[in-house]
Amino acid sequence: MLNMYIYFFREYNNGDENVEIIREFSQFLLGTIATALPIFPAFNLRDQSNLAARWEKYLKRFNNLMTAMNITDASRQRALLSHYIGEEANDMHETLPDKGDDKDFKKACDALTLYFTPTKNVSFEIFKFRNLKQETHETVDEFDTRLQIAAKYCEFGTNKDKEIKAQIELGTTSKKLRRYSYRSPALSLTELLNYARTIYETDKRAKGIEATSPESPILQPCGR
């Protein structure tokens, strides 16, 4: 596409082959194209904490971007990946073996994934999971969603629901929910979440009634 624009530029300028003018025009054109692209963060290579999990999340978001932009051509996907991941990550990628040619998007992704995989730190992910607590502004369902995402990198396997249930018990802001769960140790995660929703809806309705109901008049003793 860039060559096509340069061709029209030369035609417009009567075949002028001035290299400096063409270079300046090319830089201007590339800048214009770059500003038309959606904003997407670069991959932070300087933060070495658990690169594997962060790269997996980044690549998933990048693939979502490609879907949203309806870009299916592998060469364009690879070019955009090189553009978006940032200069440092792209320079590192250029040194990797088996990264394929400029038309092979999958090999580029596989090479980066393989590079980051040895740095996966499950113990650190579990540590972060254990320190998650329900925020004052979020529901138990929203807290559960955060725990579900964090648990993906902890390799809990078949114990995932059990671990999430235990973390809800520890981290919830609801004393009522915690006590109910401790009184019913056989409770499943699904049952615990259902009870949390019941508490939420009950409290919501009660507050609505209290906000609209007039205060009861204070009864005065009858005089004789």
C-alpha cells in the first residue's frame, strides 16, 4: 500500500525522484496510518513477573482486537502484532528461532509463547490468588469472576471450585455469607453463590422499602 501511495506521489510531482522528499512523505504517511489504528497497549517486557500468564492474557486480547477489526490476513496480523507489542518486545522477537516469515502469524505467536513459557510461576499466581478480597463496591458474583480469572493460572485442576469457594469465605465482606458457609461445609460453590444472590436481593429490597416508608409516629402516653 505504501508503494502505491509513493507511486501516485511521483506522478503528482511529474516523476520527481528526490529521495529526501520521498522519505519525508513516507514518514508522514506512516504516521498518518499509525494514528488511524485503534489504541492498544504495548507488552511490558521490563516487568519480569510471571511473563507467561501476562503474555497469554495479552495475546488473547490482541486476537480479540483482530476479530473486532475483521483482519484475517496472516501477514497483516503479524505486522500489527509487531507494531503493537512495542519496540523492546519486537526486537526480542526478531532474535527468536522458528518465528517463521513475515506471512506466518501463528509461528510468530508460537515463538513468543515458547519464549515466555519457562518463566511461568504458578507459586506466585497462587500467592496472588490467596490475597484477593472482595471490594466494597463489588458483588459476590463480581468477586467470583475475578477469582475465576486468577484461578486459570494457578493450576488447581479439579479442585478449582473448592479453592474459589474457600477464598470467597475468607475474602467476602458479608459476615452473613461467611457464617452460612461455615455452618454448611458440604455447600458447593454454585449453592454458595446462589445464597449470596439471595442475600443481595433481600438487602436491596429491604433498603428500598426503608427508603420509601414514612417513619412511624412516636406514641405519647395518654394524659389523665
